Amino acid sequence: MINLAIAFGGRCVAEKRGIKRRLKRVTVIFGNEKPIYHGFTVDISDTGIFLKSNKVFPPTTIINIELSIPDDGVAVFHGLVMWAKTVPPNLIHVVKKAAGMGIKITQFLSGEEEYHKLVEEAHH
């Protein structure tokens, strides 16, 4: 059995849910070595994103992400896969909870200010 406090960096799950997440759909290109897979965000926060995609990586994988910011370019960052959910291809259009990954942002390479501006705008 997984100790949730350890799985979420020593924080309890209830505390994690206190993070302000907002629905925001933007295009994302990602990959473990270089960004080659396509997806989009479902929600975003200052600390991470829910990335919807049929391609998922296992938890603890560090991936490279290029997130398109409308009118402001691209935010490029590394993210840690916190959880991943796969859905069989024949059920993708039937299942409500989509395939994807919860990503914790670990390091911005560019576009950090623009990303935080996007999060702030999504909160209004």
C-alpha cells in the first residue's frame, strides 16, 4: 500500500486539494527526452498541470514540456509525473475521466512569468 503522505511529498491529500486549480485548455508538446507528444491542459495552477493525453509516462518520470500561451509565446519547463492514468483506445470517447498525467512543475527554462500570468488570468 502506498503511503499518500510520501507519494505527495510529505503533504496530506487534503492539503494538496487546497491548491487553487483552474480549468484552462492550452496546447502542450511533451516528452521524456524531447517534446514529441501532443496533449492539452485540463487545469493549471502555480505548481502544476493536469495534462490530458493518450501518451502517459509512469509516476516519478521527469518530462520536458512546451506549453503554448495564447498571445504570449511558450512556457518551457521540466515537470515530475505525480500520477498517470491510461484509458484503452476503444474507450477514450466513453470514459469521463480522461487519460493523462498530473505534472508538478520542477523547473522553468523559459516563459515562467508568462505562465504565472496565464494562471492568474484563469483565476478571474
